[in-house]
Amino acid sequence: MNQQESNEDQTLEAELEAAEIEDIETLKQALSEEKKKAEANLAGWQRAQADFTNYKRRSEQEREETGRFANTTLMLALLPVLDDLERAFAAIPPHLDKANWVDGIRLIERKLRANLEAQGVSPIPALGEPFDPNLHEAVRQGKGEEGIVVEEVERGYRLHDRVIRPSKVVVGNGEEEEKEE
């Protein structure tokens, strides 16, 4: 083997080694890019899975809420009947107060009220309470402690935790009521 062949072999080995190093670097770069793609795909999949989980939870909550409040329209239609019964009882003359038919109508009113309560309808306390615009609708101001409900014109109601009809009230304006002696 002569010097020239030896140099050519070394050059060839160097070129092969350089090519191998270049191939290794190319493979490392390709591996790195594929790892980034895999991480991006994993992150996207995890986001999609979290989004789907949130969607299922929201759908279940909406379905549950729809079921709880599906009868709101019916409840609102029955409340004026309850109001009318209360007004009728307030207008009964004392001599008819103990009549059997009046007691029968009172039983009907109690049954209606019990059925509404069983469905989640409850009256909103108003008289003597501080005025709350979320629960009460002020129809006017009157004499009495300022900011306190002094008269309930029409009772308000909730269905579960949601106000379906606010109480119509008279709110005190801070003037003292004249006391009868």
C-alpha cells in the first residue's frame, strides 16, 4: 500500500465518519421534531379530553336545571289562583267564617299550597325585612322605617332557589307612623 492509497483511505474514512456524524445529527434533529410533534399532539389530546369532560358536566347541569325549572310556567299560572283565594278569605264576613263550605275552600287552598311547596315553590319573606331589589319590587313608599318593607301588596315566590315572582311591596321612607292613642 502506498502513501497515496493510505491518504485516500484516510480521506474516505474521514468522509464516511463525517457522513455518519451528519446522518446522526439529521436523525437527532428528526427525532427532536417528532418528539415536539408528539408532545403537541399529546397536549392537544389532553385539552380535547378536558374540554369534553367540561362539556359533559355542563350538559348534565343544564339538563338537571331544565328538569328543576320545567314547570315554572305552570307554577306562575297557579300563583294568581292562590292570591285570589287569600283575598277571598280576607273578605269573608265574620258571620260566615265558620261555615262548612268556607272550611272546604280553606282545605282546597292548603292542598294547593302544599302541592306547590312539594314542587319547590316557597313564599319570599317580605314584611319587616330590608328591601332587596333581587327579591322585592317596590310599588311605592310609605310611612315607616327607611328601607324596610312596611306592607306586602302581592306575595312573591321562589322556585327552588330562583325568584319566579318578586314580592310587590311598600317600602318605608323614614317618616314615623302616627300612633293611635
